Amino acid sequence: MKRTFSNVASYLKPYGHLAVYAVSLLAFYAFIRILGVAVYHDVIDMAEVPRLFFNGMRVDISGLGYILALPVLLAFIRCVSPKSVGIPVLIAERLYLLLLGILVIFMELCTLPFMEEYACRPNRIFLEYLLYPSEVTGLLLKGHLAAVVVVNLLMIFVFIFLLRCLKKIEYVKVPVKSTVFAVFILVGGLTFVAARSSFDHRPFNLAKASFSTNQIVNALVANSGYSLASSVKSMLAEKSVSYKMLQEDEIISIIRDDTGFDYSVATDKQPTLNSLVASEKGARKNIVIILEESLGAEYVGYLNGSNLTPNLDKIYSEGWGFINMYSTGTRSVRGIEAVTAGFTPTVNTSTVKREKAQKNFFNVASVLKKNGYHSSFIYGGESHFDNMRAFFLGNDYTQVIDLNDFSNPMYVGSWGASDEDLFNKALEHFDEMNSKGQPFYSLVFTSSNHDPFDIVESFAGKVRNRETAVRYADYALGKFYEEVKSRPYFKDTVFLVIADHDSRAWGNELIPVKHFHIPAVFFGGGIEHKSEFHVVSQIDVPKTLLSLAGISATVPTVGYDLTNLPSGFDGRAILQFYNNFAYLKDDGTLVMVLPDEKVSFCKYDFENRSVSDGMVNEKLEKTALAYALLGEIAYRRGFFLMK
């Protein structure tokens, strides 16, 4: 009996270190999860914690199954090969385990700092930021230096520890018998079962692991390596997540019925084309969009926020202000595609970065080009970031002005020239256009209100935080407002101040609706003071701007012209948060469209900014689904391609 056991043990020995490796990583995953529960205990229902850890263990085991598949194969090759082959294989195995171990542990160490900012595990956002090392380095060194130092010190320790442990793996050759192959099949089979972690038709995935209505709980269920790998897979495939489906014809029909636009100009290739008849009948006006970085309604006094924006509040008191404007997403490029093109959000990356949208993609500039306008994008940072420069120049913007075009800026921070420098440059450009008698449109994108809040030292003093950055952004906006009012072209220009998104989409809801609430106010161009209380969306901006400027056009966007709302208009907004969508109505009805064909009906309390259970409404469910599915269909079918 002892001899039999000894023989079996000798055949299992080549795989022993992999078992230790797996158990060690499982323990580390659990440790980070425990820390996460401790940090977020105030927003977590403790009754969900046992299931959180159980599902988390399934995620970890599944991930380890994929990680260990190659080492299991290498261990088998090593133990049945002569030394001349076995040693190189051993070295390859050690190197693989070292690199994967470092990557896994690094990602877990990054988890809590990342969750603090984005309320989720490292995902697509994490990957996209890696494309811009200079911006990310500046952000980390100026805003998160302590975390960088701690993580790097820990990683040095991890590297040394793993190196010493992996050196102990020895070349062991066992007699080539049928038992060797039987053990390999057993170990390989267990690895396969672990990776699949399900006997269902489809293998285990993060959608199956998610069980809570609390996004923090679902984030902690995952591990960061698995989350990142899922994002890579999604980016490579660029496929829609599995929602309840509608036929394309039904989607178009629902959208048309819901909006009630004049679709007589629509075609089979562009079924959302509709006619915009401008409400302004006088001389055509210039257009300026001031896109404020990360300025959520929570900071705006006029919107019952934190009273950090006296200058924006003043603009609200003098212009046409929207009390219930909602962003389509939580990223700048999502805001850009909505504000400039009226494009509904998708689970995939913004059209600003997608291949089919790099040329002839409908936006405000493409309409204005036909009307003789000069269009520009003005940004204080590097315009290549998030592919903005290529997108704008490929889609009828005449000029991109960025940091490289600023002469002696007053202050340059991590994300570029200060907002004061930006507005000075914008005024210089507007003055030049006006002196030439050239009608113009400009998208002016601020950046000072962005982590690490690297703003003008004379304003910030020793305090560099979100509140100070908001105050500075508002201060710079106020200076611009007072200066531009004195310009001769002020009365001939429609201005819009609107945020791209809130600072952080934070909360324990599946979709933190209150963090999609943003400011939006029009001024100049004969615009009188009034307030609009309907729920509206960033996708309504393009039509509204064109209408105010006196430009009629044929457009593919299904946003509204807010100057000419239909009788009985029932406001709505479309929100996208990672793989979740929401459709919000004037009365607070909230339909959430979730992966795995789930739909949730809720009620949003605008006063308390909270979400509660709501009544099932099958008609609204189909409408919400139609808007959730429209963006991806519009992109793939080319609804917005105007040539």
C-alpha cells in the first residue's frame, strides 16, 4: 500500500509546485477581497458577503484553470523528456509562472485604488490609459505618489519571493509508463474543469458570477486579472453583450414612434435620417461648445449641489439652463460623441476611437462645413489622447488647436495648459475668425478639473483636491464669460457650457443615476433667461445647437431639438454604465437593461437622488431595449456615415 502511494506521489510530484502556486494565489485573491469588504462595508449588505466569497472563489478557480493550463503541459513534457529538453522546458515554465504571478499580484494591488476612482475592477479603462504613458505617469506621480511607492516596494518583494520559490522547482524525470499519461490526463482534466467551472452549455463567466444589485459587490466578486482578461476579449471581439433582443426593424419602428420626427428623408441604409427645421430664422450664428471636464451637478449650486460654482450659477441665472440634463456615460469620449454627434451609447468603446467612425461620420462640424463654417477643436493638452485629433480632423473639423500651439502658457499641469490659458487661446481664435468675417464653430475642452488636480499654484496653494479643482475650473470659466460678453461677436454666437460627465460614477447601484446628472446652459446669441425642467440627454445637444444657430439639416441622430419640443413631451435620458443601460423618464421611471437578458424596473427620486423598486411596464421595456441596442446597430450598419 505504501509503495503504491509512493509510486502515485512520484508521478504527481512534477505538478506539486503548481498546486502550491494555485493555493497561494487563491489565498491572495481572498485577502484582497477581505480588504475590499472592509473598505466598503458601509455600502455592502453583509448578508451578501458569503455569496460574494463563494462566487469569488469560482472566479478565482476558473481564472487559475486558464493560467495553469500551459504549466501543466510543460510539467508533463519536462517529466517525460531527457535532460537536454527538460531543462529548457523547466526554465520556460519558471519564467511563465514568474511573469504571471507578478502580473496577477500587481493587478490585485491596483484594485482598491482603481475602485476608489471608478467603482469597478480594472477593465477597459485601465487598458485604454496604458496607451498614454506620459499622461498616466504624470497623473500617478502628482496625484498618487504614495500608492505608487507602496505598490512598487511590494512588487520588488514579490519578485524576489517568487524568484526564490520557483528556483526550487527541479528537473525530475519519471519512468515513461501508462501511469504518467493517466496522471497527466487527470491533472489536465481537472485544470480544464476548473477553467470552465460549469457543466452548462456555456462556460462560467463574470456575468454568471454577478448576483447583486450592488455594483461594488459584483466588482469584489471578480478578481482583477479575470476582469482585465474579459475586457481584452471584449475589445478584440467588439461584440454586443447578451441583452434581450429585438429585431432591427422593430428597433427602428420603436425609435420612430417614440420620437415622432419627420422621417420622410430616411432610407433603407439610413433609417434614422430625419429633418431638422431650425427655430432661429434670422442670420446664422457662430457656435461654441465649452465641454467641462468631470463637472457633475453635485458641485453646482444652481442644481442644489455643493455651491462650488458661483460663476456657472451666474451663467445659469442669465442663460437658458437645464435642470435635469444627463450624460450618456462616464468617459470624456462618450460625452464627445453624444454632444457633437448625438450618438446613443454602446457597451463598446466610443465612436471617437472606432474604425468606421474616423471619416464621414455625422457631427455638428459636418453640417456646418456645408454652410461655410470654420470648425475647430481647442484643447489644452495633447490632442492625440483618446484619438481625439484623428477623429476630429477626419470628420470635417478644419483645425485642431492643442498644447503645441500655445505660446508661453501661464501654467502647464499633468493634463496640459490651465483652463485660463485654454480660454485665452479660444478668445484669440474667436477674435481671429471674427476679424476675417468667418462664421465659426469651436469645441473647447477643459482639463484642469481632472485627477491629480494639477492646477495653477497661485490658486491652489497647498490644497490640491477635487473641490479646489472645481473652484478653479469655475473661476476660469467666469473670467472667460465676462471677457467674451464684451466681444462684438457675442450677440452673434450661441454658447453652450456642458459637462462631459461627472467626476466619478460612484455608488452601490447597478447604475448610479445621480452621477450622470450634469450642468448644461446656453447663453449669448439673443438667448433669454429661462429654466428647463424636463429630463434631457447629451444626445439632444447637436440638433438644439444647429436650431439655435439657424441651420436646418438632414440628420441621423434621434436626439431632440430642445427649442421645439413636441406637445406633451415626456423627457427621457439614456445612460450607459459599463455593460448596463438605463432609460430614465420625467416621472422618475427607470428601466435598467442588464446583461444576460435581464431587465429591472425602478423608480428614481430626483429630490433625494435615490433608486427604489418600480412597476413593470412592458412598453417602456421595449423602448429602453431599443435605445440600448440602437447605438451598436447604427455603428455597424453605418447609419451616421454621410457619404
